Amino acid sequence: MASRDSRIARTLLEWFDAAARDLPWRPPGRAGRRDPYHTLVSEFMLQQTQAARVAERFPRFLARFPSLAHLARADEQDVLAEWSGLGYYARARNLHAAARAVADLPHARLPHDPDQLTALPGVGRYTAGAIASLAFNTPTPAVDGNVSRVILRLEAKDLPLAGPGTLAFAHGRATQLLATEPARASAGALNEALIELGATICTPRSPRCEACPLARECRARKLKAQARIPRAKPPARQKHLRADSVLIRDRAGRLLIERRPRTGLWAAMWQAPTLESPAGPDEPGPTARQLPRLLHLPGLNLGPRPVETFTHATTHRLVQFRIWTAAAPRDFAPGPGPAGDQPREWKKQDQIAMLAISNPQRRILLADRDSLFDR
Ligand code: SF4
């Protein structure tokens, strides 16, 4: 009789064959060969973004950078601009740097070995396992949050998803599944089946056990413990920030923009001149009189109040934006931004739309605000 692990592996592979979603980076049918470059790009995009969103953007990115050599030769600002809207821009920078590092290798090809892949910028243990197994069928696990959740439930292991010991446990079990006879020639498909099951059926809330191919083998389901595995962890504290962004327009209708510092949140992306400060009940924020001095914008007169405020949430921060407006005076000569490495330029809105900008700055810089300046 087949072992439990062999039954699980076979069931997962058969289910994935029949139920895998049609996604642009997947070749049709399990026998189809994965393009290593497509796998690299899709895995970077998928690191923090839902598959449906990546599916919209992936073909466009490939049309712009059709091969690893094209990406390696590209200018970083063009890569960031093409990534615009996907968020977590460090991924775009790392993908670009990884492409350059691979282009410098003797054969300019992605390594098959996960240890060599982790030497590339932005490639952690999961991404290395995914690329090695999906593109080259290397029998190595690819354990992300989806896979950890499926394995913890399958084994009724009462651990938090990101807790110490969880990754080692999930890695160990995935390695055992990869060593079974059904998985021997299908390491990539088995890893992807686990990822797919976690993304579509064994979801964080309300797993659809009635539709799950592993229902008969699942120990959490037998104990009716699906809802409490993985164990909940206390929510992370978000830092509260205020961002005062000043829209400055010159007589030609151009807006003044500056580049953010090369490290930190939204690194090296373009924005309206912006001052960030702590937000909170005891932090009233800078006034219209203080802002021009603090932002190194001498001679500028702002309207008395912000014209709009909105809140933007990132994983670790809650940023309250305040938008101010000003018409540039005749002899206005802005220097670089206060951080020193922040060049400033005048651009029309259609030119700004082509640059790498964050979602909140897109809202600030690209909205139609003519009426505010005509007053
Ligand atoms: S039976 Fe339910 S809890 Fe178990 S693996 Fe399937 S979806 Fe997840």
C-alpha cells in the first residue's frame, strides 16, 4: 500500500493537472517547459502581490523587457516606471540587479542550484526554491506562507505561520513529499500544487475543505481545527506618519517634482516636494508658513490650508497625506530637496505619468487640479 506521503503527492499532482489556474507565466499543461526568465520575473512580482494583479502586469513587463539580456541592459528608472503600481519597489530594483548579476555569469544563464540562486539580489530561500524547481525541476522545496499554512493544517501542527520552527517544519515535510515516487520527476509541479492549493482552497480564512483534494489526509480537518491553525499572532503595530506634499506649478503648467532618497520607503521614486514627520494627537504638523523653509523652497507662498487630505496604508505604516498648492513666483529657483541627494525637476503631467512614482504620489500629481491654481 502506498505511504501517506505518496498518496498526498499523487493526489496533489493529479489535482494540479486538472485545476491549475491559467496564468501567463505558466506553460500550458504540466509537461510544458517553463522559461527560466519568465519564472524569475513572475516570482519577483508574486513576492508581495496577488496572482490576479501580476497576471495583468506580467505580459506588459515582458513586452518591454523581453529577455534577461534586455532587462540587464535597461536603465533602472525605466524598470521602476514599468513596475509602477505594483508596489514594493525594492523588488524591481532587486530584479534588475539580479538580471545584471546573471548577465555577468560565464554563460549568462540562471543557475539551477538554489544555493547559487540565493546569491542573487532579492532572492531568498523561497524564491530560490521556486525558480530552481519550477524552471529546472530541481527537487528542492519552495515554502511560502501558502505552503506553510497547507502543511501546518495537513499535519494539525499548532504553530503560528511566521513563528520560529514553522519554516523548518514545513521545509522538512515538503522535502519528504518531494522524495516520494510520484513527485520524483515533478518537483516543480508538486511545489506549485502546494502553493496553488494554499492560494485557492486552503485559504487563510474559511478554507474550502469540501473542495480540497487533501481532505481525506488532512489532520486539522479531522480535528475540526482548520480555523485555529495556523495559530494567530498579535497584529503588527503600524507607524503613523504625516506627509505634507506641495504641488507647485510654474507659468508653463509644469509641476515641480523631486526624487526620494535612494534608501527607505519608495526609494528613488519621484514625488511632489514632500516633508515627512511623525503623526499623532500631539504632533500638529508643519504650518503653511513653515513648510517652504523646511522643504528648501525659498520665496514660496502656500495657501493657508491643505486642499486635500487622505490616508495611505502600507504594511508597516499609516501615512496621512496633506496636499498643499502654490503657484511658482517669477524668480523662484528651487535647489535640491532637504535630504541633499534629491534632484528636482519641472515636468508636465504626461511626463510624470511615465516616471516611477508611488500610488499616493500618483493620486497627488496626476489628478486634475487646474481649478486650484486658477483661483
Ligand atoms: S482539508 Fe481543509 S484545512 Fe485541510 S488542507 Fe484541505 S482546505 Fe486545508
